[in-house]
Amino acid sequence: MKKKTFLLLTLCLLTQWSVAQAPKWVEKAKRSVFSVVTYDSSDKILNTGNGFFVTEDGVALSDYSLFKGAQRAVVINSDGVQMPVESIMGANDIYDVVKFRVGISGKKVPALTLAATAPVVGADVYLLSYSTQKDRSYTAGKVKEASKVAGNYYYYTLDMHLKDKMVSCPVMTVDGQVFGLAQKSSGQDTATICYAIDANFAMAQNVSALSYGDMSLKGIGIKKALPDTEEQALVFLYMASSQLSPEKYMDILNDFIAQYPTSADGYLRRASQQLFLSTDDASMSKVVADMDKALDVAQKKDDVYFNRAKMIYSYQLGKPEKAYKDWSYDKALDEIRKAIAIEALPVYVQLEGDILFAKQDYPAALAKYDEVNKSNLASAATFYSAAKTKELMQAPAEDILALLDSCVARFTEPYTVEAAPYLLERAQARMNADQARNAMLDYDAYFKAVKGEVNDMFYYYREQAALKAKQYQRALDDMAKAVELSPKDLTYRAELAVINIRVGRNEEALKVLKAALEIDPKYAEAYRLMGIAQVQLKLNKEACASFAKAKELGDPNVDQLIAKHCK
């Protein structure tokens, strides 16, 4: 019994001695350490671990492994209070670090100070573990080795025993500054050796304009923080818009406006997103409020008027069942003219032309397009706008073709896919201008530009040009290809039969037409064309039977043939 009492007394004295020897800063510093709980998409606990605050406004560090796959996370501070992780500010899966912001409701949190200089080999260091108790316990050790990584940062080997629950706890200098995050050991000697990654390296992780392509960040489902500059944040918004759900993208827009409240771009982008999601007048009023706020904070008012006009114009193009208040093409026109009154940029004039085009005021629209085509904004698209306007004004085919020539002239050979739509348009314009052989050249150029990735309709249109140009073999080949791609399209089979009849291949025409009738026995045109082929083969009796069947099925074009060949 005396031995037990002596042993207990000894342990108590040792404990008191350990606490007495602890640096004065330990108890306060430990309040910066917290526990982390991450959750998966089913809101089940994914991982638990540690982390610590490095700024009083809630920026914290931990290990990436803890957050990988997480959809949300909370931290539990030394007082047992839960706080949500609001956003991920940077991550590196190679060195297993993550930086994030915790929602602290405007209150300050106890935070560690980052060491300005790295501790030298042999220096005393202290690891602070998470605790909800007010104590000054710690794990002591020394720096055994410091290797440079990622530029001017360090990876430390420590003479220190590390328990699993100590991963991502802060490792401190004797002055009470944090220099590292404790990491899992991959070696065998875990009883006396552990490792730490430079805390300054973890702090250097950030979100950049192109971070939506970062696989480390993609591995975490929690919202990402915005970059530190407005310019980069705007690029980040653009990248995020195509990768997030509308609701999550709206959350980021709200964050952008909170971070950059004097940026007109933020209000304009949110107005555009709200317009996309709008279902009623109440939501439309939010669009207008953001548009008005953008105008209020903007330094370049003309840019805001331009964007307001563009939104109203796009809204009207969608043909809403019930227009919102005074939103109309006239309203859009009024907004863009306010922009032009400040600075008559060609892009503003182009939009004015587009609005006039939508209003079907084609002469006025053409005047605007001609103005743009004389400016430095002239492009294939602007010449195309003018060409389509002239087409609707029923201008001579040569005038339309001249504008499409200007479209194609904006590209150089060999043509790429960007030029392909304009080549196709010019091919059709050349057909309208009775330039079938030139149309063939455009169709061939289009085929090369898209690397042969064409559909049955392309072969049909090129066949029409080939037929008009009297290139019969090309016409036969193209229609055969159209039939191959769309075997149930009877129009293609009829067209193939017509070409065969024209070149005297009447037996082949009959085969094609019989195949068409196998698909649809009531296809009247096939019987009429069979009759024509049979006439060419001097099979008058069979021809008249075919004509009669075509008439029975309602073909309106067969009467003259019957009158001529079936007396």
C-alpha cells in the first residue's frame, strides 16, 4: 500500500514539473487548435482530424487528406463550439495541405503567428495537440533535418513521437510561433521520428483565376474562395459559370459582390444569372435592382448601358409569354443608344443593328452593319449579319454574295472549322446566283474544313450543286452516301433514282425505287419515277401501270405523263 502511495505521489510531482516547465504561451496557443469533422455527399462523417487558426478572421490550415471528397465540414474549437467551414482557399495534395476559411460570425478567434524564419537543426520544438481542457501539455522534440521543397519552403524531420490523432496539429518554435503542420509518417520508426510541412508553404496555397482546373481543389466539394484580385476573380467567375450548377454559381456571385462591392461586373453577372433563373416578376425585380446598382457604381457608364441593352434584347429574343413591365426591343434600343451617346464603340453599334434587325427594321439595321464593317471591328460575323439582312430585303443575289465573299476573305487557306459555316452559306448563295461550279468548290472546302464530319443533308446539298453543274458522277456518289447515312429517307432514294434516269441508268433507277417501295408501299412518287424509267426502257404497259398506281395514291404530277404515254 505504501508503494502504491509513493508511486502515485511521484507521478503527480512529475506531472506538476512538466506543466511548470511548459512555455508560458502554450495554454493560449492551444486555444487556436481545433478538431475538424468532414462529411460526404450523404452527410455522413467522412473523416476527423485537426487544424489550427492562423488569422483572427478565421483562416485555418489542415491536411488535404482530411478534406478530400468532403461536401461540408465543421471545426470544433477548444471551447467545444462548432463552426462551419465556409470556403477552401487553396490546397496541395502532394504535400497534403489545405487552407480554408471558417465562418466565425464576425468574432475574432485566437490565431497562431507564423514563424518568420525556419528553426535550425537541433532546435527545440513543441507540438500542440487539440484539447477542450485548459492545460499546458505538449509534445517536445527537436529538429533533426530540414530539407528545402517548392522553392524556399521546408520539409522537416523531427525527433518527436507522433500519435495518429496529432496529424495536422501545429509544431511551434520556442518563441511560440508556428512553423509546421505535423504529418503522417511513412517510415518505420514512428516512435521517435515524425515529419512536418512548412506552415508558410500551406499559407502560400491560394485560388487563382484558373483554379477550376486544379485537380486538388476539384477533389473537395466545399465552395472555393475567390482569388485575391478583382481581375483574377472575374476570370474565376467565367470558369466557374460552365462548371457549377446555377444555384452554386449564384452563391459564388454573391461572394464576389460581398468581396468587391464596387465592381459593376459583379452586379451585371448576377443580374444575368438571375435573369436566366427568373420565373416571375419578383425575381425579375432583382434583375433590375442589380442592373441599377451596376450603373450606380460603374465608372464606365456606357459599358453598363451596353450590358443592360444586351440583357433586355436577349430576354426579348426568348419570346416571353408575358413581357416584364417595359422590357421590349424599344427599351433595349434606348439603353444601347445611351451607351453610344457616351462613346460610339463599334460593338455598341453592332448591338444596335442586331436590335433593329430583331424589330425587322432591315434598312436601319443594314446601315448599322455597314458602319461596323467600315470599322476595326469588321469580321466574318459582321459581314454575315449584313448579308442576311440584305437577303431579307430581297436584294440581288450578287449583292448578298459580295458580302459573303468578304466573310470568307477573313480566313486563310487551308480553312479551319471556324470558316466552315461561312463556306456553307456562300455555297448556297452561289447556287442562288447560278454559280453551281463555284458552289461545288465551297462545299468541297467545307468538307475539308470539318475533316469530313458531315451528315446526310450535306451530301444532298452538294449533290444539288453537282447536278446543276452537270457533274453527274459526283451527284450519284453524293446521293448514294446520303442514302447510306439515312436509309429510310425516301426523298434521298427518289433523288438518286432521278439522277440515274438522267444519265440513262434506268435499270439502276428501278432497283432504287423498288427498294424505296419496300420501305413505304404507298410512296406515290416512286411509282411515277418507275413509270418514267420504264418508258425509257420502252416498257409502256408496265409504265402505264406504274402511272396509274401513282395517280391512285394521289400523285398530282402524273396526269400529264398518263396523257402522253397511256392513250
